[in-house]
Amino acid sequence: MAARHEEIADALRRAIDREEYAVGARLPAETDLAARYGVSRGTVRQAIAALTAEGLIGSRQGARRVVLASRRSQSFAELRSFAQWARAMGRQATGSVVAQEYRPAGTQDAVRLQLREGTMVLHVLRLRGLDGEPVLLERTVYADWISPAVESIEPDCPSVTQRLLDDTGLVFAYGEHVIDAVAAGAQDAELLAIRRTSPLLRVRRVTTTREGRPVEWSDDRYRSDAVSFSVHNSIGNNALARKTAE
């Protein structure tokens, strides 16, 4: 059974995720939280310390704590599908295919998927959401050897990654990500229900099997007000590289 301060910390995490306490907002005073949950201020401080260590709230002493982030933040220290990430937050992932067609691989496709130019590859435009709210557009190109399995998946499948694992045993093992910002074009704006030229967080990624065989490459565009990313590194293990814009 979880300790009382752990239960309170989890309740506060869920409240932050639901934006009952938005980023920048102050949490209630310790005395108010203690009264709400029927515990001592010491127990509340333990819960607050856990959220502070996770980077969800500020650590300033002598003042009410300010919300710094929510668990919508996804860390690149681990490779997760969109659906896995959503489930970890207690949210429901949704997905729908907007367009899907085979095209001959261009130079970019051939380089990233290690194929010959002209090889027929599957292009999929997929809209993803959290609890029905559109947050992400995925423009994914699948290698020829996995394309038939992807094509057979129903358009509203919430997790293509899980379905491919179940149907074919395929494991997405490694990913390389390049992150930048772009302005929403007409199609992006319409599908994500935002204004044209609104800022989007773009993640271009190539995902491979354990053996290093490319499975897909994708241009993913997130609404900047819905999702953020974090990268954990240390002096002994730093996976983050700084590059000039391409």
C-alpha cells in the first residue's frame, strides 16, 4: 500500500496533468493542502518534495510553489510510441489516417531507409490526439518490407507500434531525432485546429530494428501548446547533440 505522501503526490500530478494547476500557476498553501487531504504539513512537504525532484514544480523556499511543467513532457532518454507515452500519463491516445499511398522512394527516402531510389514505399499522414484533442501530425514513410503490414492496419488504430509487434513481432529498438520549430501551413492548421503560421514543434526521426535496419522515417509536428520534450544527460552520458539548422 502506498504511503500517504505518495498518494497525495500522485493526486497533485493528476491535477497538474488535467491543468487544474496550469504551468505558471501557484499550488495551494501547505496548510490548505494539509486540510484538504487530512494530513500534517510534514506529509504535504514530502509530497511536494517528490514533485520538486521531478521538475514539475519550483523549489523556491518560503513561498507557494509554482507549477513548472506537466507530465505531457516526453523524455528522449527512452524510446516510446505516442500511445505508450499517453498511457503513461493516464491519457487516451487516438489516431486516424488522413491519407495513405504508395510512392516511389525519392533521394531522401532512399538515404534514410537505406533503399534504392524508385522502390515503392508507403506514405501515411496520420492525425494523433490526446483524449480526442488533436496534438500531432505524423508524416511517415515506411520501408518496402514493412509497408504491407502497415497498410493492413485499420485507420483508427491507436498504436501502430503495438500492432506491428503483435502481428509481425517487429520491435522498434532505436531512434534518431532531430528537433526544430516550423510554422503551421494550411493543412497543418486545419487538421490541428490552430491558426496558420502558429508555431509547431517538429521532430524528424528515423527508427530502426535491433539490427539497425530502418523501419520508417517521419516528420512529426506537435502543437507547441500541447507537448514538450526533455532530454536527460550527464557528464558521463550525453545523448544530446547540438547541430546547425539543415
